[in-house]
Amino acid sequence: MDAFLSHEYQGLKEAVREFSEGEMSDELLKDCNDRHVYPFDLYRKAGEVGIIGAGFDEDVGGSGFGVMGAAIAIEQMCRVSPGLGMAVSLGWIPGLMIDVNGDDQMRQKYVRPMIEGKAISAICLTEPNYGSDIRRMDTACDLVMEEKGGRFVVNGNKIFTTNATYATIFTILCQDGENETSLVFDKEVMENNAGELEIIEMPGKMGQRFVSSCELTFKDFEISRENILGERYKGLKTVINFFNKSRVEIASQGMGAAEYGLFKALGYAREREQFGRKIIQHQAIGHQIARMITAVKQAQLLLYDTAWRYDHSRGGSWMERALSTCMVKSSIPDLALDILKRAIDVFGGYGYFEEMGLEGAYRDTRITPIYEGTVEMQLDVMSNILHRIDMNYLSKEFF
């Protein structure tokens, strides 16, 4: 029992873990990894039983559990299988861009089918020449034929777009004159477009090989003016709104992976014998695991605190939200990698082999400190906020 979690959240935690233990097998993970295919059936089932909708509002078919619900769901899936848990959650996390910025009509059209497990989302932000600097881009959208309602013509390149080869819903950030504008398009727009969109898989990834990562090239690609996400010329604001929510869900991937590594190491250390004793009784191993469980519990409490703050800060400033969300994104993914490395050490030579699951979990988790904003970018944002934020908030409300 956790002090942060009500009876309803505890029930959600148990339900997601039960689902994950029943559906996320090592055989499925290996099959998807070997064939480089996304676990579509698993994603669909997660939608059918309400896991995808845990963090979404009821008006679009969600459960209304907020960011706390999403964090719990992702944590529990990744605790059972980091790779498959990440894959399922990556099907909906890009769609948060529409959920937090779109009007009711747009959310009903795009978010609802995603919650039901019938649609997979992608977001086009990163460019080859700019990386983390999303304020600079070469991909541009020009508004034409305003007298007929208007449409944007998009030209440029985006890279590292997750899910692009099979996604049905896309958002893209474009340079629009001197400002930025975010747009939404889907499979129907792609199929009936007068322009071109080339999607090329980027091969040879270290991990997450069953999730596509792609380069997209837009050539006179047309998107209706009706598909502006948020306000025109306020594209950067839509991305910031998105990041403040998605950071928590990416950190939850790392949280589950850390728990996976911890319990793998603990279980093995209690069974494995060397020199006449269980290896956990040897101080070097026992102290290692004691430090691991302490660090993992501290991180879980930070994650839950951040999710709670997000859900209860509707009237708060963006800086108040960003301080917490950057904190979990900058710390928990790195902790997960450290815990998985330590778990491999506990297993010794056996930990280096695929059969134990740890080497694959480490490879799949390695991306979490990088995507959705690198650790260094989170620390930059935090330091800028700490330079400007109200000290009374920090001393009386944050602590």
C-alpha cells in the first residue's frame, strides 16, 4: 500500500499488473524483436481493457485518473516487461500533443480511437540539423488559397519520428513565417494528398527494435487550415504543454524498468548459492541490493509526487509544472539504467545473455534519458526556472 494512492489507484495498479503478467510474455517480446514488428494485438488489448485510457479524461472515453493513472499504468507494464511496456505506451504518448492542445472536436476525432486501441500516434518534431533545439527548424508550412478556406503546404524533413510507418495520427511542428505552428494530419490526409510524404525506416537501433523510428520528407504536402492544433503561430506553446505531460509518462517507463531490474536481482540473489551461502548473504551483494531498493523507492515517491502535482495544478504556472516534470525526466531514466546495470552485475556472466532478460531491458531502456528531451535539456530548463520562480512557492508549497 502506498500513501499516495487511493483505493481506486491501488485497484488500477493491480489490474494493469495482472494484465501485463498475462499478456506480456518473453516469447512475445522475442518474436517482436526478432521480426522487427510492433505488438499491435497487445496495444489493441490494452485499449479494450482501459489501460490506454487510464490517464485520459472521461469526455473522450478515458477513466479520468489523470497523469497519476497514466504513470501507474506505464510503470506496471514496464515493471513486467520494459520493452513491451514502452512499446504500448509509445503508441499513445505522442497523441498527448492533441489531447492537451486540441479542441473538443479534434480530441473526439483523434484521441478517442487511440484510447480504444484502434489508432496509433506519431509526432514530428526533431530535425537533422537542430536536434534538441525545437525552436529552430527548416520544415516550413505556407498558407495558400485563403479565399477557399486555406490549406498549408509543408516542405522539409523530420527525423526520429516514432511509429511513423504504421501510425494513423500525426502531429507536426512547422516554421510558419517568423513563428511556429502545429498541425495534425492522419492516414486519410496522406492517402488523398496532392503532395508527397516519404517515410523511411531508420535501421540498426540499439534497442526498441520493434518500434519504428523514421525520417519523414515532406514535398508540397497539403494540410487543411482546419487542422491547426491550438492557435496559429503558437506552436511552441503546444509543444511545451505536451512535454509537461509526456515527461512524466516517459519517466514512468524508466520507473517500471528500474523495478524490473531490482526484482530480477533480488530474486536471483535469494536463490543463487556461492561459497555455501545465498549470494544476498554476502555483504557485497546484500549491500548492493539494499542500496538499489532504497533508490528505487525514492524515485517512485518522486514520480507519484510529480504526477499528483500535475493533476492538482490546473491553475498553476507552467514553471511550477515544468520544475517537477523536468525533475523526474532528468533523474528516473538514468536511475533505471544504473539499476539494470547493477542487476546484470548481480547475475554475473549470466546477466550478459539474452535469456535472463536484463541485456534486452537495458538496451530498450537506454533511450529514455534521450527522447522527449535529453537529461541535459531538462537540467537547463530547471536551472532557468530556479533563476526566475517565486521563492515563496519553493519554500512554502514545493517543500
